[in-house]
Amino acid sequence: MKPNFLVAGVAKCGTTSLFYYLEQHPEVCIPKKETFFFIADFYKKPSDDNRGRREPSRIIFTKDQYDQLYHKCDGGAIGEVSTCYLHYYKTAIPQIKETLGDVPIIIVIRQPVARLISGYKHFIRLEKEDLSLEAALKEEPHRAELNWDFMWQYKGLGLYADGIAAFQNNFTRVKVILQEDLTDQPVATMQELFRFIGVNDTFTPDTSVKYNISDPQKNNLWFKYIFQNKNVKALLKPIANIFTEEKTRRKIMHKFRKPSVQGENKLIIDPELKEKLKDFYREDIIKTQQLIQRDLSLWLK
């Protein structure tokens, strides 16, 4: 067996929530969130800086590994949910077509400045980012040259139009949804996606948990002690890996996470920098709007 639909990204746009909502459906099989298989070559030369590396055990490097992963699935809608393929569309698309054929593609996008802030806060929460936002944006090209993981491309990941156009030109069925859809109307959005991938669209997933939030957990003592304490993680992780699947471990972790109350941990951006970012994304937003036939005028304000 192999995937017969694929989510192509984007990071910090709700893909983790989408994964958990999809895999609740009895006709859907997604054995692992993110294989990175179709861009695995990027990880063969990891960054010398530990912060910029992705743990090799999370990457599927060979076709045999990829095929073995999907042996667990027995018919129905078989999928992969990724955060990286839209960004690396030039590399990913030919390999996806060669391996999977003309499969349905789902893409989740978000207002790019909000996505950028979420990406930055993600590494602040993990205590990996030590630069101000403005300094980190200036450092972005240099980090890319040093093979830092794509998640550090705060600014670049918010450019959607070229990737969407490329997927539309190479695949018969491409569906783009907004993170707002998943947040404001999660059940209706998921049932629409169930129809898109050809499974029973009357199924109602539990959408009560918001996954992979980027808010700092400074006041969440349980989360800090269990999931962010290096000594505790070193002790518990090998045991957890033996007795639980990756997606089960993720669910447990997300249950402990707490979103900030309104206004708490809000990142204040310099107004001048914010206007520069809006100007940077303006042309791409307009192009994206035309490609997906959705009104994105609020993204420009």
C-alpha cells in the first residue's frame, strides 16, 4: 500500500491539527505525521548547529522504509500529512508524482505574517531562538546556506503562490484551505475534506483540541517538567518509544499544552517591521488569492 492522498503543508498553519482530525476517521490511515521522504536529500547534509538539525529518526530516507511504513494500512484513504512539500515544491513534486502518481493534494495556508510570528514563537518556546525577530529575519538566508531545517525559514515559508501554482499544474485535484477554515468551522471543513478524499463525509471528528500551539509554556509547570526538562525527557523518551506510537505520544503532549489567555505572551512587532512584512507578502497574497479563488483581502490589512 502507499498514500492515495497527500497534505503538502504548510508549517504553523494547522497541519498538526489536520493530521489528528483526519486520522480519527475509521476509513483513513496515516501511520506517521511527516515522513520528509520526498525531500530527504536535504537531510543528508545536516547543519553543524544542533538547533538547525532535525532528528534523523524522524526522517524516512529510503523507499523500503517508506513502503514498510504503509504496510500498516489496509485500504481506504491512505495519506501523508507534511509541512514541507509546498516550500520545496521543485524537489518534491517530481518525486511525489513518480512514487504516488496523480494523487489528490491538500494544502493549508495562513496569513503569512501571523504564520511567521508563530514560527518564531515556536523556537522561542523551545528555547532554541536567541535572536530578536528582526535579527532572525536578517539571519534567515545565512541559516539556509548552513542547511538549517526549513522551519527556520520564517519569512520564506509564507510565500505560497509559486508552490500552489506548481501543484495545480502537476496534479488534477488540489484543494487549498485556510487555517481560518480549520479554526472557525473545523467540523464543516473536515467533512469537506472527507468528501475530497472519498470517505464518509458524515463522520464528525473531535476538534476540541488545538494542536501544536506556539505559545510559551512558562506557567505550565507540568508541561515544563515532563516535556521540556532535558533530564526527564532523556529518562522517559526511550521507554515511551518502546510502548507507544509516535502519534499517541504527540496526543499526550498536546493534552498538557495550554494556549495563552488573550494578550498573554503576545509578541509585539515594531510597526515599521510589520509594514515591511506586509509589503513583502502583498504581491504573493494577491497571486495566491487568484489561484485559489478566495477573498484574501483581510490578509492585506
